[in-house]
Amino acid sequence: MRPTALILVSALASTLALSALLLAQDDATLKVEVSLVNILFSVRDKKGGLVGNLNKDDFKVFEDGKEQEVKFFTRETDLPLTIGLLIDVSGSQMNLIDIEKNAAYQFFGSVLRKQDLAFLISFGEESELLQDYTNSPKLLRAGLDGLHVSSGVGGFGPGPVPTISQPRGTVLYDAVYVASADQLKGQVGRKVLVLITDGEDQGSKYRISQAIEAAQKADAIIYGFYYVDRGFYMSRGMVFAGGSDSALRQMSEDTGGHVFHVDRKTTLQQAFEELQDEMRSQYAAGYTPSNPTKDATFRKIEIKTGNKDWKVQARKGYYAIKSEN
């Protein structure tokens, strides 16, 4: 009886091992073959107010002009959130840094939950990671306290962005590229980049198109805070005080974000509060593309609603890239 029992045990063990192997193979196949495209989006009415309480039947999703079957839809407020705050510390922003420190600290205190993370990057003539991923208010405060003016030309810097011998003043595009391609790579959940700047770029290694592409590949939403110290420009004899928000608008709109203007009517603190409201009013939708080919091409996404007065705020598309997993 003992040899028979050993044979039975051995056979059972072999069967279990084979079953485990097949299950692992099935799981691997699912990971490769199932590829949901996830979209976070907001909806505004004709007055710019956020529209809430929509359901799946209120919109349709199109990829490259072809309607897609929406697999899931929800109002998304509970997904983990990763926020990258990128602050302009070039010479034109020197008088605003203290205001930005306090407003940003209050924002982090209000929006971050236990499962959320934040990081902090400053950019002027160089880009510098002041605080890596953390949920600690103490570390974020210390990082914000490290903000200092960075202006000048040339040289090699200590920050994460490679610098070359060329005029450098505000490496906005470099900061967005690195925050997207390096910091947000591999993160899950909602990913947001908040840029506080007057919108000028001088001396970046990367072009704006490359910065946008990096953000799109990271599934990151960019929100621009257009903040201009007009007194700084006017004191230097510049009648046109400050730059344009066009670059911020392009980066924000292409990734599904929005530009907030900080001025006499809207303080930086109020702009942060508006951003919180928008993030709480986001919707999430997911679909399996009718075109499953992973050829690294850009697929255009369009979300349409039945109400002509509603404007959908969503990323313009995604790159069909094979998963690394």
C-alpha cells in the first residue's frame, strides 16, 4: 500500500503543478491580449461650470473616428493620485515664490490622502528634483522651502535635466518631459502635473511636442497655472508685461487638462481650490480598442455628448505601445 500511496501522491503533485503552469500561462495571455484604454475627463457647460452626475449613456467614445464600446464608466474620485508640482523659479518669478510656497503647501494638505503621492520639481535655468515621491507634509514643506531663484545662462547643473552650453532661462519643456518620462513612468491611478509659470520657455533641450508626447505616454494630465508678475516686467521697461499662455494651453488641452489664470480676480489659492473641484468632478471611462495593433502610432480620441452646450475636457489621444509587463 505504501508504494501505491507514493505513486498517487506523486501523480497528484504533477497534476497540480501542470494546472498551476496552465493558469500562469492563461494569466500571462490575458495580460498581453486585454488592453483597456483608460480616459479621465471632465465636462463643462457653456459658462465654464463643471457638469456632474453624468452616466454612461450621456456620451460616446471614438478612436480615429470609429465608435468604441465603453467597457466601464464611473465618476472617479477614489483612484490613487500622483501629483507632480512643477514651479517656475526663473528670475521673472522671484517675487512670487513665497506666495507659491504657502499656496502649494495648503493644496497638498487638502488634496493628498493616504494612498496618494506627490513630488516637487523647480525649473529655471535648470530643472531640479526638490522632493521625490512622498505623502509626508513635513517633507513636502521642506521641499517647498528649498525653492530659490535659478536664472542665468549655460553650465552643467545638478538637476535631473541634462544641460548643454546654450542660453538657458526657463527650461519648462525639459521639466515636463522629465516629470512625465521619469517620475510618472510605472505609476498607476490618476497622474497629474501642475505647472506654475508665466509660460515662457528658454533653452530647453526638448521641444514642446516632445514634452506633450511624454505626458501622453505617461497618461498624465497637465494643469497650467498662468502666473505672471507684471510688475517685474514693467519695472524693466517692458510695456507688454509678461508672456503668453499659449504653450500652457497647448500642453493642457492635449492631455485633458485646463489652464487657470492667476490674477487680480483669482488668487493662487483660489486656483488651487478650483483644481481640487475639477479633480473631484472627473469621470473615468475604459474601452478595448477595435484596432488592437500595438504599432506605437498615435490614436486620436474624441468624446461626444448629446448636449451641444457641453464641452468635454479629455486627452487628445494615446500611443499604442506594447505593455512592458
